[in-house]
Amino acid sequence: MSLRHLLAFACFATTLAQVHADEPAVEPGHNLLADHSQGEVGQTLMGLAWNNLDGEATYLKEATKDGPAVFVFTSTVCPLAKRYTMRLRRLQDDFADKGVHLFAVFSNSDETDEGIADYAQKAQFPFQSIRDVNGYLAKRFGATMTPQAFVVDANAVIRYRGAIDDNRYENRVQTKHLRDALTQLVAGEPVATTSTSSMGCSIHLESVTEDDQVTYAGHIARLLQDNCQGCHREGQIAPFALESYDDAVRWKTEIAAYTKARVMPPWKAARGIGHFSNDLSLSDEEIALIGRWANEGTTLGDEHDLPPTPRYADVWEHGTPDLVVEMPEPYTIAPEGEDDYRHFIIPYEADVDRFVEAIDVQPGNRNTVHHVIVYVDTSGRARELDAADPGPGYTRFGDVGFDPTSVLGGWAPGMQPTLTPKGSGQWLPKKCDIVVQVHYYRTGFEEQDQTKFGLYFSKAERPVPTRMEVAINHRFVIPPGETSYPVKAQCRIHQDSYLYSIMPHMHLIGETMSVTATLPDGQTLPLIKINDWDFNWQTIYRYKDLHYLPAGTLVSVEATFDNSDANPNNPNHPPKPIGWGEKTTDEMCIAFLSLVLESEYDPESKGRRTERLTSQLESR
């Protein structure tokens, strides 16, 4: 195994908690406190917004529309942070014509609006200063020190994290880390060094104690915005809105109960196994804050601390798509009955094959659309199923009825469009059928939907095709009465690969699933664990980092099923034997793994490793 692959494995095996547990220590020679954790980059800050010192809202999407944004976490008292005043002013001046905007973020809990304003005036900052209420931005970015810089691109992705340069004395600087990262990014080049150690003063964030008052403005509003309002807002699928203080007070009992039970937000991956970029879950501390607020008077707090009202994209999150595709005609959903899984066929023809790096789904009726998955069919089987089913499309539960050529992506409430690894994409053949699976939730009223979605094609000269491996077992029967019946599945990784996402799949009586990779050297790598499966809340779990799986890796699935009469999700009363199948009353046991081949994809350059053609496409 190469050094690069050993490092990739080490990054996967180390959890976020361990990374942040690294204690800063005094750097020899510099005699300054240093954080060597070099936290990850690549996470998305979609929807981020904050207030300036005058209480005016700024939205990240606007701040990055002309170029990258730079967030420098700083302090009014840290000696090293003060030392960088002139350097930051010069940096803003030098990159202003490139559309770059700097922001000075003051996160220490003892900072005040007046103190920050006085400091910014004395420093003659030509950029905005921000008081970070309760350290929200520091936590969102993963900031630990002052000064510490973060560069964010137009897609709201962190591209650099770390030091401004390598020496407190400006005349001794040898490497200008932040300037180099900006130069490369505005030139359209990959950032060569994405993370560096930071020296200076630690960021001081006070934990909420039992004596502190938990307020909506200071603590709860951000939690609801980040984890709930994707669904719980007007016109979305959730049964009530949580967009205001009055909304939160009205539904305080439900908020506290459902978050405590971890029913909401609907995130099924167990904590501590896997590190996912689309994680919606709340920490134990956040759940406790919600419970305290609900039970201790639902205090509003200082309205000046209220975060900006989120702005949700009415059109396309990543800008105008390369191709917009829409269901051929509206579909009517009856008010009663089981949920409807309808599949719609959209013929596609172009001059050349394309590779889809992102998909943005716009449901036609968010009251009834529960989730969407978009497939590619080159067999013609989907058309046959459509012809045999009256009305638009065809209904099928469990699978799509054909072997997909590729899966372009999907959507569920609260999900933001995610990108495949940069320089790669899902294969879209020049002639095929695009099949849209829509899960409709019945509302008690007749509804209509005509969902559309935008496709973003990779702009790489030679995109790397993504691959899929499937760990599957279709030879099992679950006896009636069993409350925890085990079913196992596995697959072998035959070529050195990088894993970037995983999707577990069972039907109604699934209970738990864990997926583990056993490397050729015998080491085990937990990939995901779900302790309370819910068929209605499936999603694609996107890892924050690529994870290296060498050839010969065995991926093992261990699942359990509850076929007892006490299971409210059991479709049979009394219970019957249930085996593999495609109907509502059948079951499945699958883990879908999305990969790029190591022989084709270079994570450092984020593109094709060699110039050789990918001959495997012809055989897919």
C-alpha cells in the first residue's frame, strides 16, 4: 500500500472527535500556541448567513457571486492576530479586482459589538467585521485559533483552512499560504496546499451551563434553521412551519419530544461511524438545549442576536443547469392509500455522452413529493413497464424494474444538491431513457405534481466516470414471529477505488444495518451503521472525504428484520414468511457503494490520473 493510501485510510479511521481532541501546543522556535490538527476542507456551507455589527444580514451566496470569500477568525486582544492587520488590508486591496471579499470574524465569547467596532476602526479594516454570536461561525467552519483563515468558493465549499502565512514577522515570511490559495483559486486552478497549521491564540467559546438562560435568539433559532426549516417551512412537505419564534413556541412540545427521540431531524446514520457532508443530525448537547428551552419558559432573548432569515433558492442552487428535464405531463395523486412510488420515462438523445456532476431536483408539489431518485435505462425495459401500466409512468415498489445503467442522483426534503468528486461524473449515454422515481406521500387531498430537475455536466476535459458496487443478498426468507432476524450480504472490490457515498436499502420490516469494509491486510473499516431503519427516510450518505478501498477489500452487510406482529410497519397481520422481492410485502437487503477508480482518478489534482481511454464504458 502506498503512502498516499495509508494516509487516506488514516484519515478515515480517525473520527472528527479525535481530530478536535488534539490539544494545541507551543510551537518550538516560534514560541507560539499552534494547532496542528489541520482540519478537513471540502465541506459545504450552503445557506450560510450572518449579521454585521449594524444588524444587517449578509448571505454567503451574495458574498461569493464575484469571487471567493475569505473568513479570518481574529480577536481584539490576541497579539498575533493584531500583527496581521496590515497584511490583511494589503490582501483585500490586491484581490479586490478579482471579486474577493474578506470578513473578520470575532468569535471569542467576551467580544462585544462596541469593542469590535472600535478595533475595526483603529485597524482601518476595509472589510466587514462580524461578532460571532455564541461561536456559531467558529463551529460551522471548525475554527480553533486566531488568526486562522478560511477560503470559500462560489459553490460554498471550503477550499483552504489554516495560517495566513508562516511567520509572525512579515519580513521573515517564506510561504504566503492564504495568498497562494487565493491566487490559484481565482485562476481556476486546484489549491495546492489546502490545510496548514495555525499559530496564535485559541478561540474561547463558553459552554452553556445549568445557570445560563437558553434563548431562542441566541441558541435555538440557528438549530431550527440549519436542521429543520428545509422541510418545516411554508409550502414544504412537513406538516407545520418552524420559521419564527411564535412557530417554535407553538410547537415546543413536539420539537423537544421528537428531537429527544432522534426521530427528527430524519438522519438515520449512527453517530461516530462515518463522517458525512450531508449530516442533518443534532448533537446530544443541541438536543439538551432544545429540551431546556422548551421546559424553561421558551425565552426569546436579545433580538439583536437573532440570525438572518434564511433565503431558500426558488430556482437553481448552483445557477442555471446545463439541461433542465421535466416530467412529460402532470400526475395526479389520490388522497388515500399506501404511498405511491411512480416512475416516469423521459427519452434523452444528444450528440455525445455526458457526465453529470450534480443534479438539482425541483418538486412540482412539495406537499406530496417525499423523495426523488433519477436513473438511466438503456435496456428499454422501463418503456415496457410504462406501456403495461395505464396513466403516466408506472408504479413499482422496492426497485425500478430494470438494471440501471447509472444513477444520476436524487433529492429528499432538506437535501442540498451535492457534487460527485471534482473532475468526475455519473455517465449519461447520448441515447437513453431517463427514469424518474418519485415517492408520493398522500396528504388526504387530491394532489398534482410535475417535477423537474436540472443536470450539471462535468466541465473537465476528460471526466472520470463514477462506478457503483452493490453488496446484495436475494436468497433469504424471514420467518414469521422473528423480532431480529439476521441477513448478511457482501461484495468484493476488484480494483483499487475511492469510496465517496453509500446508500443502504431495505423495505418495511428492516430494523438495523451495518456495513463494514475488511481490507486485504485484515483491518476493518466501519462504513455506516443504522440502528432504527425507516423506509420512508432513505438517503444517499455522502462522505466528507474520499476513502481508499484497495483491490480485494470485502464489503460486508449485516442487517436485522422484525417480522413480528408487534412491528407496526409489518404489512402482514398475522405475519407471513417474507423473502426477497419487488412488491410491498417483500424485502431487500442491499448497500449501494459509489466509487471512482484509483487508476483513473487523482484526488490531488481532482481529475483524470492518465490520458488513457476508459474502455469499460462500452461494456456497461
